[in-house]
Amino acid sequence: MSSHVNYAIIGSGMMGREHIQNISLLGDTQVAALFEPDREQLSLSASLAPHATIYHDLSDLIKDSRVDAFVIASPNHTHVDILREILANDARAVLVEKPLCTTVDDCRTIAELADSYRAPIWVAMEYRYMPPVAELMSRVKDGQVGEPKMIGVQEHRFPFLKKVGDWNRFNVNTGGTLVEKCCHFFDLMRLIANDQAVRVYGSGAPDVNFLDESYGGKTPDMIDNAFVIVDFASGIRACLSLCMFCDGSYFQEEISVLGEKGKLECLVPGPDRLWAVDDLDDLGHSTGFTGSHRDSEIVYSPRSPKGPVRETVKVDTSLQLAGDHQGSTFYQHQKFYDVVCGNGTVEVTLDDGLQAVLIGLAAEQSIREHQAVEIASL
């Protein structure tokens, strides 16, 4: 195909707009079609893609022959049916937001249907492409800490933002916090360990957030803090520390890899538009940030000579303005664009998406049952 790529955005809320803004930075591209049932969200997204055709019927959008690639950024529980319909039609490239699906059966169903699909499918795992995270993984691969033995991920952040219909308040729609939010981190653990998870231990609860909210008489059940330990087949261990009522933390993510030669860390601030904001209720409707930016850091602590070495990792301002993920959405789209044009290979496969969901679901189950969960049992 030619290098010009027409995209269709399915689900054009906050994350859909981040995709639109980053696609516009690529060059020979256009958002040609939008599908979003919520009028307010659609209006905000249409202002960023003024030449896009607005569809109110998903089937009509999928049949639009102008579309070269679909970007799915709709609520988690809708992914499976959208993917089913796309896979039953003419093959076009697909970028589907994490998590791939909310259940193991749905992930496996999509993988089976995709066996005969003749176009690439990429699961969006933006955290892989954050510059500080990519730098950390590159240095680990180069042997800076020796053979990794322990992986630590700490995310201390703000609560979930309000979404249309409050769909992100309940596990049945999201897969659970450890699927919805943390599949990113389980994906990074797998990537750094270069191995498969075999066992998961979790402890967590919904202790603070949304306890005063009620929807049809039901209180939100999304976990807002947890510890999760993941055992890998090789013996590598990984641990996640999650707290979603820690708005004041300067760094949102702190990722560490420890080996016999020392420790390597990356420290990543959260979205600057959310920093020091007291009322988060309306931020799910914003389209960008126009303030100053905090830089990420890489810290290397060798065993000898002792003493940490700190480096700043800067991200281009234009990329910061285009989203909440340290420029990673742009770098991901660069690679996806190459794949759509027939160059390169899919870096985040359906199996990668499945494995990240498996770990998240195992963690949720472990918390409910108060016991370790074997991945093979899922």
C-alpha cells in the first residue's frame, strides 16, 4: 500500500483523542473516520479531526473501504465484540488498546479468530515506549545489572478519572484494576524477564476511592491498592506496589531491575496536567496540557564502585502536549505506521496481550481467594 494511511478511531474519548493527536504528528496520515456514542466526547474528538466522517453505526464504519487501519480505544468490555466484527470483514490493520479483553476466554477467542486474518493486529502497550522505560530495558538487555533476578514496579498515582457512563467503576466492565491498569506493568515484567509467569500472589482491596458512590444501588468494586508478586519460570521474581490514592507522589512510576552487578531504576512523573490538581472530576474531558513538564530520571547503582549515577531523560514538548504517556503513544504509532505500510513487524502481539491479562486476572483471583494462583490453571 502507499505510505498515506487513513485511520478510523473507534471509541474517541480521552485515550481516543490521544491517538488522534499523535497520529496527526506522523505526517502522511489522516483520521478519516470516528465512532463514539457519547455526544460530548465525539464533539471534542471531532474538533481534533475535522475531516473525519462521523459514524453512528459501527458496521458502516468497518465497511468504509477508505480505512487502512482501525484504532480501538473503547471501554475494555467492548473490545471483544468490536474485534469480532472487524475480523469478520475485509482485513485491515488493527491497533487495540490494552487490555486486549477482560476475560481469558475472550482473549483466546480473538486469537483463534485472528489465525485466518491477513492483516496485522497490535495490542497497545504504551508503557513499553516511554523513553525512560525504553532506556532502562535497553541497559538491562546490554547487561548493566548482569542477569536480572528481581523486578520492582511501583505505581503511586491519582484515582481513576470519571469516564462515560462510569464504566471504569466496576470489575465486570474493566476486568478489574489489575487488568485494566496493571496489564502494562505485567507486560513490562515479562519483557524484562524474557520469560513466562507461572505463579501470582496478590493482596489488595478497594479501601479509599469511590466508597461514597452508588450506581443502581451498587458500590464500585475496583481495587485501589495492592501488592502483587509474580514468579517466572526461570526463578526471576517481580513485585508490583500499586496505590491509587497517592496524588501527591512526584514520580508516578518507579521501575527497578536488580542483578548481581547492581540496580537500575527509572523514575517517571505522571501526567503534568493532573499534577497538583485538587478536583479530577472534569479532567477526563480535557484535550491536553499547556503547563510545564517534569523530567524522568534513570538511576544506576552499581555494587562497585558504590554510589548512584543519576541521569535526566527529557521528552520532546510537542509529544508531551499530545498525551499523558511521556511521548510513548507517538513512538508506538511510528512503529505501527511502519507495519501498516508493510515494513517492520508487530512488536506487541495478541499473545502478549493475552499473557498480560492472564497475570492480571490471576492477581485479582489471588486477592479474592487469599492464595497463590497458578497461571496454568486459568
